[in-house]
Amino acid sequence: MLSKQDISDRILVQEHFAKEHLPLDMSEAQVDDYKQRIKALLKEKDACLVAHYYTDAVLQQLADETGGCVSDSLEMARFGNAHPASTLVVAGVKFMGETAKILTPNKRVIMPTIEATCSLDIGCPIDEFSAFCDAHPDHEVVVYANTSAAVKARADWVVTSSIALDVVEYLADQGKKIIWAPDKHLGSYVQRQTGIEMLMWDGACIVHDEFKAKGILDIKKVYPDAAVLVHPESPDSVVEIADAVGSTTQLINAARELPNKQFIVATDNAIFYKMRQAAPGKEFIEAPTGGSGATCRSCAHCPWMAMNGLESVLHALESGQDEIHVDPALITDARKPLQRMLDFSAALNQG
Ligand code: SF4
């Protein structure tokens, strides 16, 4: 039974976080108008909308309503590959558009905004990364999906957060030494879980890097029964206090499967749309990022993902601009480590 103090504390927390999110600056009628025009253009252009879990809820809803897909980067690429549409509209960030193009080079891939990138991708430029790999020629190069086509082409393996542990264990069993790039927190999590030492690149996600263990523990005092869900791109101190650690899809599954009614979530808050669908009636609370004195208590939304909106999707379809082009030679080289991961994943699921 909640005390009056508990209830008032919870209201305060919810009100505080609600202020941080600007509502979509459109009336319901405008939203509806945009959606109808986008739906008509998707049909006219033989296109399919694939959206990441971190994009605005209105885009995720639109992707669902139009027979597209809402998922993580790998499933977005898999879905786009299998879908009969000749054009893919990828609502996400640039490496996702590139991954779709690498796996499906015969299709046109357009993005709502090609400027939308990722701090992990930016923080791993190909020249420096290639020199790092060249300095350690006896190492197998494993890169996270959040990298450019050029970095993927330099790698032996591409992994996502859902398959990283399995791939690293497999390689270590073969006696391989491993270079890991670019996310140092995910790499550190993989090292702790497997006990396998890796040579690590120093990159981080600007969203997950900001979560604070102390802030989460403070919120836990207000919600003592809440489970803490953490994406492993978060710092070690945050991962250590998690009830469940995993990729976006694994966290959505945890929200559905764990018996808790409340969850403190340390990943991009746009994932709440799918978490609420997966676990109706449960309550989701953003993990704080700022210290207690900060004006903004939580900035758990990727600024690049936020560039995707109804206006930019409509503009991309109307103009055909912001098409993703990847050098054919890079496509050939980058597809090898991606395909290796897909084959590995298929074998794991069969086994
Ligand atoms: S949330 Fe982080 S990892 Fe994801 S696209 Fe944004 S910066 Fe990159």
C-alpha cells in the first residue's frame, strides 16, 4: 500500500520528466494529414517504412500501420531485405541506412535526414581505426553495428548487442585475440561477462554514457519495487545495478516477462512506445542522466534519432533526396562480416 508521501513523490517525478519532452508541435489534424500523405506516397513509390525503436512514437506507429517494421538496426536491415518494396525509407541514423544498403544493394534506400548520425560512428574514423588494426595484425577485428560502411569493411565480424557475447566466446574458443570497437562500455560488459580480454577502442554513445547509478538509486527509493532495465552501452556502475541488461529487443522482452509493474529504464526513452505495447498496464520511468542539481534530470533521447519526424519523412518521399549511396567495393567488403554475423545468428537459433 502506497503512503501519501510515496504517491506525491511519484507525481513529482512524473511531472518533472514530463516537462523535459516537448510535445510534437502539431495539432492532431495536422498529424493525421501528414500520415495520410505519407501513406499515399509509400504506396505510390513502392516504398516501405522501417523505423528504429528510438524514433518518435508517431513514426513507429506509422511504420506499424503501413506494414513496415519497428525494430533494432539488424532486424530493420533483415526486414528491408525480405520486403518486396523497391524503396526502403529508413527512419533512424546513417549507419542503419548504410547497413540496409549493404545487405540490399539492389534497392533504393532513403532516409528522412542523412545528417542523423551516431557518436559511436563519428568516434571511429576509418583512417585511425585502420591504423589501429594494422598495428595488431594477429587480432580478429570485431565491430559493433554502429559503425560506418568503411569500418565494417575493415572488420572480420560485425555484432549487435544481442549477439556480442556469443560471438566473442566463439572466437576466444578458437584461440583468437580480439580487437573490439567502438563502444568501450559494451566492450567492458562483454569482457566482464565472458572473462575474455579484448583490445578496446575508446568510443561511447552520448546518450547511454550519461546515465548515473546514483540517480537511478535515488529513483529506486521512490519506486522500490521497480526493476532496473539497462542497455550495455551504459557505464559499468549503471550495468551493475541492473535487474536486466540487454539489447533494445531484449529489454522490451524483459519488460513483458519480468513480474514487476514498474521499470526504471536506462536507454533511449522512445523505446517506451514499444514497451507499453509489449507490457500494457506497466509503468516506465526514465533513468536520470543529470546530477540532482542539474536543470535537466534526464536527456535520454538521442539528438540524431530526434531528427526523424513526420515532416522529414514526407520530404524524403517527395524529394527523393537523402538517398544512401555506398561504394560498390565497400558493399562487397562490408557484407562479409555482416553476413558472417547473420549466419552465426541463424546457426545459434537453430542450435
Ligand atoms: S542512441 Fe547512442 S548509439 Fe544510438 S544512435 Fe544515438 S548516439 Fe548512436
